[in-house]
Amino acid sequence: MDAADVADLFAPFGPVRIKRMFGGLGVWADDVMFALVFDGEVYARVDDGNRALFAAEECAAFSYTRGAKVVELGYRRLPADAFDDADRLALYAEAALEAARRKAAAKTKRRAGR
């Protein structure tokens, strides 16, 4: 999946920016990264506010191996049926965008408290 495919996928959700990063693609909206594409799989940002939505669909976590350790990031694979249903894709994308906004707000708050 290349950058044009990703932009087309999210077109019903709204405009996104695609950036190459770490061998994959970051998907950005409102100046926050809310999804990533790696090895042809699309993952969406999760946090405590939307984790149940992704857990209900048994969406796999994005992880990688560093040495002998498996590192899991705060992203879950989009459900397969979201690729064929613009409304479902928008539901997951909006939930991921809200999680990314919460993460950005928490970072800003921590920086301000220093």
C-alpha cells in the first residue's frame, strides 16, 4: 500500500497527510498522527478512551522486536471490514484521531508543567 492508496482509503473520512517514517507511512490529520501503515497493514492509534472499540473486534496490536524484547505501540490493526465500508472506516479513524489528540494534549500539558 503506497501513500496514494492510503490517502484514497481515508478520503471519505477527510483530508490526511502521509509521511514516510521508519519503513512505513504515518497518517496525519489536525497535526497529529492517528494511523500508521506498515507491511501493508493499517493500524490506528488507541488509548484507554477507544481501546474497547478495537478490542471488541480483536484487532491485533502493532509490535516489533528489539533484540529479545517485543515492543508494542499504541496502535491496533483496523478490522478487515472497515476497508469495504466507509462509515466503519470513519468510525475507527475518528476514534483514532481523538486518541491522537488526547495524547498530544497530554504531552503539551506535561511540557507546560516543567
